[in-house]
Amino acid sequence: MTDQRPALVEGLESHEVEDGLVVYQTATERVHYLNAVASVVFELCTGEHTEDEIVDLVGAAWGLAQPPGDEVKACIESFRAEGMLE
């Protein structure tokens, strides 16, 4: 269990596309293409939810019997590694 509350950094511009989001990171001039699941995780990284709450919310959004803890936490770690989270 973790009580970290991931929050997006300033300078991210997101645009909805057919299958997710395209996120432009102004600080690094990088473009990130997020699939539908990563897009939901991205949008939940507001600083209001803990990582565990995000896992539960993603599981509920897709009606999963078992929340996708490892996958969501890996996604959050990927956002951190890319400098997209505070």
C-alpha cells in the first residue's frame, strides 16, 4: 500500500485522440502517446488520489474483478521516469 498522491507537472498539454491521449511535454519537447488505460491513469494523477485509489478506480472503470495494481503502478512509474509527475 502506498499513500503517495501522484500529481502532473506543469507544462503538459494533452489532446484527446480516438484511442487515448497525446501529451506534449513542453520542458523536454517530447510527445507521449497514451492508450485508453494510460489516459485514465494520467487523468487521475491530480494529486487528489493515492496510487492505490487510482488502481481501484481503473479497475472499477473497466469492471474488473481484480484491480490491475501492477499494471497501473508501472504506468505511474513510467510517468515519473518521463518527468511527467511531481
